Amino acid sequence: MKKLALFASGSGSNAEKIVTHFRHHPRISVELILCNNPQAGVIARAERLGVPLILFNREEFRSGSILTGLQEKGIDWIILAGFLWLIPKEYVAAFPGRIINLHPALLPKFGGKGMYGHFVHEAIVAAGERESGITIHLVNEQYDEGAVVFQACFPVLPTDTPDDVARKGQALEHEHFPRIIEQTVLAAP
């Protein structure tokens, strides 16, 4: 059984889709959700879904205590489902090629530090893009620069607002993220 740990900072809609997708999976399980935001909606979702939750601060994240806990629990993969902090090199080294992130744009466009959530959607509209989408990628030590695993796109209309772009992107996230995680985990050696 491959064990997943989900990291989230926000509402947790993608975390919920992932938990639901793997609820009765014969080879993959979601073992816990980790959150760095004590006001995040993902906390209530984790409780409702019956998934153990670890709430942590920046010091715990950087000191290695969270990493040690993941290793002690036998976690095989880390999934970033709306997690906003840069992943320290120690995590990347401990989980080589086994950290997956979802980005709400077609990388390499609109990626990097500070490019998350509404900032991405606003930038897409402001740039007059005619297409956007989602990117699922492996994580390295830089924001949004790891190897791309999957991309899906949608048209951006001249009348679309950042909220319209966000809705279109979230529909693709919910449709594809759990499935691509499953394919990636099962294809790994």
C-alpha cells in the first residue's frame, strides 16, 4: 500500500477530492492531511472525512520535525493540494520524485513565488491570455519548476473575469488531479 500525505493551506476542495478518490483504493491510501493555516477550511474537511490532521507552524516545518513524522509514519508520497510554502530541500531529498504539486496555470507561465490562487487568475486576465489551465508537476527546490507530469487547458474568453478563470481551472483540478496522482504513484518503481 502506497501511503499519501496531503499538504494544504486553504479550503481543501482538492484534498477532499483526493481523499474521496482513494477512500477504498486497493493500493493507495491517504494517511493524513497536514495544514499550516489554523483558519483553513481543510481542517473541518479533514475532520468530516475522518482523516487525521496535523496542524503545524513554520518552525516545525523547517526544523525537520514534520519530515521526521512523515518518515516514521511510512509516508511514500507527499501531495501538495493548495499548499503555499516552498518545500525545503530536505523534503525533496527525502522524497525524490515523490512530491506532486498542482499549479493553477499552464507552467512555465504564471509560476514562481507569489503566484498562487487569485494572483494567478488576475495575472492571466491582465495579460489577455486566450488559454489557461492546470499543471500537475513533481516538486524540486524551486517554486513551480519541477518536471511536468500533466497539463490540461481551457479557453479564456475576453469577457472572463479572474473568478471565471478560477472556476474553469478548479473544474479541471477536480477532474484530473486525483487520477493523475493515481497514475503517477502506480507507475513509479
